[in-house]
Amino acid sequence: MDTKTTTDKTGENADAVATAEAAAPVEEKAAIALDKQDAEQDTEQGTEPAAALTGADADADEAEDGDEDDELLAGAAAPSSTGIGGAAAAVVSAALGAVALTGTWTGKVVSERETLLGQIKTSGSGTPAQQISEIYGDAWHSTALVNGVFALIALLVAVLVLVLPGRPAWVRSVAVAGAVLGGLGLLLSVGTYFDLFLSLPTAGS
């Protein structure tokens, strides 16, 4: 009887040990599964900020690239606009200098007006010297004055183009031509206005 009891107890102990051994792997598996879940959550939490930082860095780089492109475009447009303006000014100065030497329609109109006024003033009572001065002298002086104004404008525009830096060689060449023509036209206009080159004829000559 004692032997049977001892055998039963031994069997119960074996069953308990087997149950404990079977339960141990289940607990270990559960612990391993929990550890894996925690690791995955940590990885996800670490990846999301990293991804956010990477996206922010990419946006910052794109913004900087856009600003640099805008600056480059603005820098390229500014010299282009200033170059066109300088070229136009140089051509205008040369044209004005040529006009100052050859005469203008405005100068012709002013000259004819002075001639008409001189004829009105000296009609019937003016002396020959007065008629020469009023009819011809004033008309010549008016023409010289108008041409001198055009020459002065041409000279000033040409000097302005030459003073400003960064002009192409051909623009500076045209500006030099305008300055030369303007200076020559101004010199001739001043000499004509003050009768330095040719004086008015007298009645006895």
C-alpha cells in the first residue's frame, strides 16, 4: 500500500514537472514576442522623426536652390537690361551729334520765323545794316542755337555712357563717336552764334 502511494506521488510529481516544463516555453515565447513588439515600436518611433527630419532637410534644400535660381535669374536680367539701355543711349548720342552738324527741321523752322519777323520789323523803314541783322543775322543765330542744343545733348549722353562701367566695346565705340560729333557740333554752333568763323556782311561790301 505504501508502495502504491509512493508511486502515485511520483507520478504526480512527474506530471507537475512536465506541466511546468511545457508552460515555461510558452512564457518564454510570450516574453520574446513582447520584446519583438517593443523593438518594432521603438524602431517605428525612431524612423518617423528621422523621416520627418529628412523631409524637412529636403524642403530646406529645395528652398535654398529656388532662392539661388531666382538670384541668378535676377543677376542675368539686370546686366541684360542695362546693356540694352547703354547701347540705345550710345546710338542716340551718335544720331544727335550727326543731326547737330547737318541741321534739323526744328532749326529750319526757327530760322524762317526769325526771317519773317525781321522782314516785318524792317519793312519800309529799316536801313540796309538793320535789314541784314534782323533778317539774316537773327535767323543764322537761331539755327546755330538749336543745333548747339542738340550737340550738347549728344555730348552729355555720350559722356554718361562712357562713364558708366560694364559697357561692351562696340557700345563704347559708338558713344565715343557720339561724343566727337557732339563736341564738334557744339564748337561750330558756338562759333556761328557769336560770329567767330564768319561775321555778318556789311551794307557797303
